[in-house]
Amino acid sequence: MAAGKEIRGKIKSVENTKKITKAMEMVAASKMRKAQERMRAARPYSEKIRNIAANLSKANPEYVHPFMQVNQANGAGYIVVTTDKGLCGGLNTNVLRSMHHKMRELQGQGLQPQAVAIGNKGLGFLNRSGVKVLAQAVQLGDTPHLEKLIGPVKALLDAYVAGEIRVIYLCFTRFINTMKQEPVVEQLLPLSAESLNKHATRATWDYIYEPDANVVIDDLLLRYVEALVYQAVAESMASEQSARMVAMKSATDNAGSVINELKLVYNKTRQAAITKELSEIVAGAAAV
């Protein structure tokens, strides 16, 4: 019964794995609800600051903020938002593949990549790809904090304002629902008039600026960019927990199927051994 003992060991091992994946599924389900609530709570602020930025840009067209100016540099910046941990299906693979395609496209135009990594998985990918990493933010935990994101992102924004980067892209995973998340690579800078105008209201606003228009617009567009980055991180965290819950549920179901197959093999092996012993007993009795 050496074969039977080996099969019992495999069954025990798979059962232990199943317990782990089931526990991870339940933990991810609990965190997913909180992450989704946090993401949805951030959306109204993000939408409102988009509207205000769009209206201000229309109300004071004589002042052009550096974020709206087009540089002629030979650099392209990427803010890559991924997870710190794995076991979440193809979530990171999809967003990194989309970013890689965009990076190759711009490299064909002579734009050299520079990146800010938010999350361990993206940082590892950028290092392996040989991309220059200006700054990084890892181990963010389950709750995104804006103060931890401002520093790394500011390094890329300063490079854009200094004229070293022509365009900046924000790469993240947008949460659609529990079963669906889509990778997004959207242009963050320069802020085009078209991207702002689609969020503007039809009414014309006459603003009174205090202390002056330049200071107000400078601070507002900076908050606008920070809000987009924070929203991207919140969306990615909600997507991460959803993807991990689905992946762990699939792993648990697969472990159950493997256990059933191993038990069937074990029973067949055991029955064959019993039949063989009975045959030997009968043959011995007949010989006597």
C-alpha cells in the first residue's frame, strides 16, 4: 500500500492548500467591500474638482498653466499603479502589458521612458525592463494615503514643469464590477482643452480670484492631478481585492476537484490491493 500512502499524503496536502485559499477568499471579500466603499466615496470629489478645473480654465484663458503647455522634450513619464502582493489573477499582468505597449509605441517616436512606481509588482517590472524609476511608493497597505503618494508623483510633475518630459501617462486598473476590471492607460499631462472641456458645465462662470488667478489656478490644477492619482490608486485597490477573491474562489474550487480525483484514484488503488490479497488467499486455499 505504498502507493496508497503516497496518495493519502497528496490528498492531505491539497486539503491544507484548500483551507488556505478559502481563508484568503474570505479575507479578500471582507477587504473588497471596504475598498469599494472607499473608491465610491472618492469619486464625487474627483468629479467635482474636474468640473471646477474645467470651468476655471475657460474663465481665465489668458493664463496658461505649465501643466497645459506642450513640451518638446524627448522623455515620456509613466505613473504605474499596481499591487504590492500577488495572487490576484491577471490584474497586474494586464495593466503592465498595456503600459508596455504604450511605452514601445512612444519609444518608436524617440521618447525615452521615465516612471514612478506605485506598488511592488510594477516596481519589479520596471527594474527588469530597464526603465528609469524616478520615485516609488510601496507597501501602501489596504488604505491609500494621499501624503504617501504626493512625494513620488511630484518628482515626475517637477520633471514635466522643468521641460524634461513631453507627456505623462497614468496606468492603473479601473474597477467595473466584482467580476470585471479593465486596464487603463490615460494621458495625465499635458492637460488638453478637450479633456477639460468635456467636464465643464455649459454655463459661463465669472470668478473672483483671491489673491490672484495664477495662484488659484496653480493650486487647483495641482490638486486636480493629485485627485486623479488618488482615484486611480483607490480604483486599483478595489480591483485588487475583487480579483483576489475571484482567484482564490477559483483555486478553492479547483482544489476540491483535485481532492475528489485523488480520492477516486486512492479508492481504486485500495480496491485493487484488496482484490489481489483475496485472490492470493483463494489461490492458496485451492492449492492446499
